[in-house]
Amino acid sequence: MAALLRTDPGAVAAAARRVMDRCDELARVTATDDGIERVYLSEEHARVNRLAAQWMREVGMTTRQDAAGNQVGRLDRVTPSGTPDPDVPALMLGSHLDTVPDAGRYDGIVGVLMGLEVVRMLRAPCPDGTGWRSPLPFALEVVAFSDEEGTRFGKALLGSSAVAGTWDPDWWSLTDDDGVTLHEAFVGFGLDPARVGEAARRPEELAGYLEAHIEQGPELDERGESLAVVSSIASARRFQLVVEGEARHAGGTPYDRRRDALLGASEAALAVERICRAEHHMIGTVGQLETYPGAVNVVPGEAHLSLDLRGELDGDRDRVWGAIERELDTIMGRRGLRWRAREIHSAPAVFCAPLLQDVVREGIVSTLDRGVDGPATIFSRAGHDAMALGAVADVGMLFLRNPDGISHHPDEDVSAADVASGTRALAEAVLQLAAARG
């Protein structure tokens, strides 16, 4: 299909500069002095929502903070007579503004800011000259989701789950490191827990969801390409594991009398790596390990460790977890230890809709020179808000190159040139979707 976007290359470059400058501005909104950290329902969350609302109004959108703390901007479709048409569905663009501890400045943030620039490119004046409207067969919305990472309460995708209508009342009892419950944090932020359901959207309200995001891996960088189509998002399960042994004097206990929980946990972590490396498209990560009582001269009597397990397909993920369970039974039995697991997160694989994959592909092709091969199609091992939105709308994603593939780290990066190409591709994808929907 021929490219539909007609825009000055200078305007695209200016859009990319705004995105990069605003990433820097948001990086200064942080709870720590020596890094970037913004968590759900914090003062930093409130500050970035206010900034996002300001930028949404700047491109002509009406704004609101929804009942879960997500910041939403909307550009209505306006009839030829000049009246808003609130009954048409909205195409939602967006990502998240919260971070992990000691974060980079582009994970999630780039997708929100690129969405705003797409609105700037595609908006049209209202017939009466009083503002801006969507000239497409759907309204345009940009959403800055509020808790994709799950840093504060240990449960990811809270903001987008509320929008998808999948909020679980059991989450109200989740606590942060200070013992504050999610319910208490809602009230402290000025939200009403009883109204969280008002954030939910109905399928008929949405024409789809498109998310631009840096790739949180090295595939695009290794291919020497700037953009890719996302085919699906990883199936995921997370566990907290406890290994129980016996705490005894470090000097007085010979090896054959020891039931060392740390050694059992360490062997378990190595088993996770060994099992997952042998499987295609499986990743297992032990990211936390704590021992008790934690004294230098005491054999560890208990160890707590985390397990993050991801795979392309739900069945493969569950099969590998079964293999890990059997191996841990063997390890702990041999060492005279006990172990147990508590599942704290489960998400099925989400496949991007074929039509949205097609329009994202057309968008990327519009940025390539003639004769260049079409863009890569990549499976996302990282989770995204699109996973939650898949319960209520068709979803599509566009990846941007991340040099060296590092993410969740201050060295995370993206170039202004790739942001420019990605913004143009995303705008073109929106137009291609509009053409396909008539």
C-alpha cells in the first residue's frame, strides 16, 4: 500500500527532538538523587501525570486522570457540522511513565511521547476554528499508564489492567516495603478505591491499541535495523521460592551435618539457567536472593529467591516450570532441605492482531529506502501494557532499536534518528489503519 503520510521531514526531526528533550525532563522527576525511580501512587507519579497532561493539552487533547491514576488525553472526531462525535471508538496509543529502581530514561516513556507527536502530525483544525480534531474514522487517545513495572507493590500492569477491566480485588491487600497497602496508597493519592472500575473500557469503545517501545534486547542492534514489528508478547510467570534448612554455627558444624539453605538456593538458580538455556524461546531469571539469619558466622537456615519465567507459548512455559519443580525436588532432597513456591504473577502470551501487525509493517516500510528488505518481525520477551490491553482490544506494537539491548539500567538508549523514523512509522500505521477501517 502506498504511503499516506505527507509531512515535512523537518517536522519529523523536530518531533524527535521534543521526544528526546522530554525524556530528559521526565528523568529529573525521581525519588532518588543518584538515579531515576518513579513508582505508582507517589509524588513523582503525580508530577509526571501533570507534565503529560500539559503536553496533551498542547496538541489539542482534552485530558483526565482516570480512576486508577492513568493520565489520558483524547482528540475527538468532529462531525462536519463541528460537533464532537463521542460515539465513535478511539484508537489508543501509549505506554507507561513509571520505572524500575535505577532506571533508564526511555523504557515506556518514549512510547507515550511518540504517541503525542503522532497526534500532532495527524490532527486537523475543527471546522469552526476553535481547536483540533481527529480527521480519522476514530478518535485518538494517548494514555500514560501508571504502573507497568510493578516496582512498588510487586504486581505489574496495575494501571493497564484497570483499563482492561481485569482489576482483582485481592490486590488491595498488596503492601509496599513500608507496609503501606495498595488500598491505603490509593486513598493517599486522592483516588477512591471503590471507583477503580470506572477506569475500565469496553471493547466497543476502542478501535485498537498501538504501543511503540524500545526493544529491551539486542536483536535489532545486531541486525543493524532501527524498527521492527512485534508479533507477540511473552507468556510470563513469577514465583517467590523459599528454601528451608537449618541455621547452625559456621565453625562448629562439619559439612556432612550441614543443611545449608543458601547452597540449595544457589544450586536451584543454576538449575533454572541450565533448564531454560536448553529450551527455545525460554528465559528464566533469579533476580533476588536473601538469606536468614544473614550472619557471617552462621550457616544459612533459610533462603528466599525469586523466579521470573518467560516463554513464547504458555504450554512451553508451564512445561519448563514443571521441569524446574522436579529438579528442585531432587536438589533439595539430596541436601536435606525443604522448598516451597508461591506464584505472584501469571500472564498468558498475547499475540498482536494480524491487521495491526500489517499496518505497523506498512508504517515501517514507508521509512525505508526503495529496495531495502522489509522490517524484522520480533517476539517480545519483555512484558508491556499491551499484554493487559489485549483483554479488551486488538493490540499492535512497534519496536525501536536499543543500542546493545540494555534496559532497566541507566545506560539504556535510543537515538533521535530512530525516534524520528519510529514516530513517522507510527503515524503512517495509524493512517493505514484508518484506510483499512474506511
